[in-house]
Amino acid sequence: MTAMLASVRNAEEAALAHAAGADIIDLKDPDRGALGALDTDLVRHILSRSDKGRPFSATIGDMPFRAENIGPMVAAMAETGVDYVKVGVFGNPEDVESMRALQAASLRGIQIVLVLFAEDPFPRDFGGYARHGIAGVMLDTRDKRSGSLRDKLPDRQLRDFVAQARAAKLLCGLAGSLSRGDIPALTALAPDYLGFRGALCREHCRTAGLDGEAIRRIRQSLAETGGMSQCA
């Protein structure tokens, strides 16, 4: 069944998302881009004040997908104690040196989720990711001002993405300016989770603060369409 990922930027938002029923708490800074990173000290602070009864993920930021960038950043974020480190593919999604760097991190026990973008080409076979120890893949949008995930890709392509992830035995997520109205169509594709930020915020503005009632409405819609808690 499909779980709910809620993106938060501080301890207060993490507590609010947790109380409203989010399954995965995702740490990022919406003011710094699509996958803006929080400082590692802040991530540690959030974790120290949070109930660790469910998974936490954190992004390493919007940066070129090159080994010299991502290797040190993945290691630094993993040291905070998050369960998953999210790495955006801002570049060639099959860059050999980058994949080797991520494989080295996975061999140290770091669970990595690669974030691919609807605006960019991505591999038609995720088997290579699995062989490099990647834990999961997520499809998101890079430009938050130009429409949602479903504006940029038809549902049949999203279904193919989920099927490819399943075939490679990878955790699979869909995100990108999703709204409550997107939930029925996307849960029908059976991703492991759907990711939300803007839909959880006041006035549906991703850089505004979270709204507890908005989070509960999204959670209720997931439950009504077959989504439920799933800590993968």
C-alpha cells in the first residue's frame, strides 16, 4: 500500500507531520531549490527532538551529479543518523564515477534514494541502480513553478516508472507539487510512497509553514484510496 512522505524543514514541522500521521519525515529546505539541503547540525537537532518510530530521510541539496560532489555530502548527511539519504540526479543518471561513489556509500550501510526528474531523461532499466546498492528511486519535478508531476508526464509513464522500480526491487516514490486530487490516480499505480510539501502548507505554498489540517486531509485521502502506513 502507498505511504505518505511529508517534507519538513525544522523540528516543529517534523512534530506536526508526525502527529498528523505522515509515514516518512523528509528533511529539506524548500527555499534552497527542488531538493534544498538543511545544514547537518540542524538535521541532528531535528532528530534529537523527534520520535524515531518512523523513517527519516534528508536531501544533500541541488548540486551536479558528480562523484566529487555527492560522495562527501552523502557521508556527511548519513552521519546525522537519518535512515535514507536522497541524492538528486542533476546530470547524467548513469554517470559511472558517481554510481561508484554511491556504491561505496551503500557498502558502508548508507541507504540511498536517487531522485530523478520528470523534466529529464532517465534510464529505462533500473537494474544498474540495484547492482550499485541503491535502496530506492523517486520521481520528482525540478522546476516547481511549471506544473506538477502529472502535468509533465502522463500516468502511463508514471506507471512504467513504478513497474521498473518494482522489477529492480527498489523502493519507489512519486512527488512533485502533488495535490489531494492526484492521490486516487497515483495510488492506483501502487508506488511505495507519495511525497508532499506544497499541499501540506498554508495556502498550498511550499515555502510557507505546514498546516496540520492540510496534512490530515492528505493522510485521510490516502487512507480512503488504499494508502496506509508502510515503513519500508
